[in-house]
Amino acid sequence: MNFADVSPQDRGLAYGDGLFETVRLAAGRLAWWPEHLARLTVGCRVLGLSDPCDTDLRQSIDAAVLMSGKTDAVVKLIYTAGAGQRGYRRPDSVQPSLTVLVDNLPEVNPAWYAHGLVLGVLPVPFAGGMPTLTGLKHLNRLPQVMARTTWPTGVDECLLQDESGLILGGTQSNFCWLEGDCWFTPPIRGSAIAGTVRGVLNAHLGVKVVPLAVGRLALARAAVLTNAVWGVLPVGRIKGNLGGAWAGQMLELAPARQLATRWQVLSAAQDRPDTMPSWTQTAWVSTLQQEAFLTGVMI
């Protein structure tokens, strides 16, 4: 499908009643597909939508990829509550709709690999979301849109903090930092996204979940940003000055590159069909169960 096929009455278009997934197409294969299917399925259960069918999804994706002629791309799935009457109440019989978009990979600045990204921190608290939607890739992304418009100049990504001064993650990424000899990442709370890469790093590479106050950034030796399109990218500098705790902090690149290399090794291994787990056995599910994030969601 494409946007020309979407009904003007589609609830995703009218109310953001739906979910999305952004998947990396690498050499013609969907990277970490079971992880994305897990998040989409859990999101559907939270929203009260029928589970997406893996076979139907793959057929739609394969058709869209074939039509695009691309082998390395970004595949975006938009899964909504379908068309309905005017008003917030869903129809008694919901017929979900699926849109598949295949787009070019975003350009990655070569300097990011050589020198690391420049990371800012927005000083204004980030608007929180509904607790029941925490971590999900639902279609209501206006807070991220507005946050993106307020980035300072000279940064490649910005960290967001909540009203308590705790870091949630990046505008479009999860954040991990090295303190001493241990890697950490903030818990999923507020409008933070439960990233698929984050889940794999936590489950397989020992990244631990602890709260991150802004002032604690001064203790970071190294840091990375993660998402499904980038994978793992090193941070070279944290730019800012909040309360005099730190300013223009430079970070070590070697540990970040080592973590990125370990991620690449895992990615190459998961590409084998014999290693593909079911979505219920993914790193994303196991990690978030350990965080008690999926309490009340039937797996």
C-alpha cells in the first residue's frame, strides 16, 4: 500500500490510532525482524487491535521492496485501526490497515564514525505521555516533532529529560553511557521509546538499566546512540552547560566503537534463518519483562 490507498477516514490519519515500525533493510533482508514484530504485536495488544499476521506483513513488505528495487533501505510499517466513522469511538468491527513505505537510507555523516556525534541536552522538560503507551511506537509523535524544532545549532541529536531532570533518551534514539567499566541505559519511562537495539544490547551485551540524572552525565567515559536505522553510533562530545555540572564534555571513542563492533557481530549472526527466534522469545520481550515493563500484557 501507499498513502494514495489510505482512506480519509483512516483512524491513524485522523487520530493517530495506530502504531509504526521502522526496520532496516540490509542486503535485501529485514534486520532484527522478530524484534520489530514483537514490539508491533505488544503495541497492538495494548491498543486493543488484532495481532498482526507475520505472513501477511512479510508478503506486503516483500511486495513493496520488490516494487522499490532497493536492497538497502528503510522500511516503515504503519499499522492503524483502519477506517471508521467520525468521532473517537472505534467501529464495533475494526479492520486494521497496513501501509508499507520503502525509502532511502538517511545520509550518515562520515565524521560520526571518525569523531563521534555531537550530543546536546534540551534544558526544557519533555512532555510526558500516557503511562499505558510508554515505550510504544504509536503514531502520536508531536512531542518529538516539537522537540526536534528546538535543537540548538551544532548538534547531531539531543537528549530529552523529564520534569524530574531524568534523561529519557534521544529525540530519535536510545542512549547508553559507560561509567567505570559498565555500560548503562535509562529505564523506559514517559515518552521514551523501547528500542529494538536497546533490547538486544541489554539482553546480549550486559547493558544495565539505571536512572540517569542530568548531572550524572559528567561521570560518562563514553556513550553511544542507538536506533534500528543507525545501529550503534559513538558519541564524541556532549555539548551544553546545565547548572555548571559539565560543559562541552569530550568522551572516549574506543569503548563506544568496541560496543558498536560487538553489535555488528550480533547482527551478522542473527541474519541466519536458523537463529531467528519467535517474537515471544526475542531480546526485546525478555529485557522488558525483566524491567517489569510488560506487566499486564499477555505474551
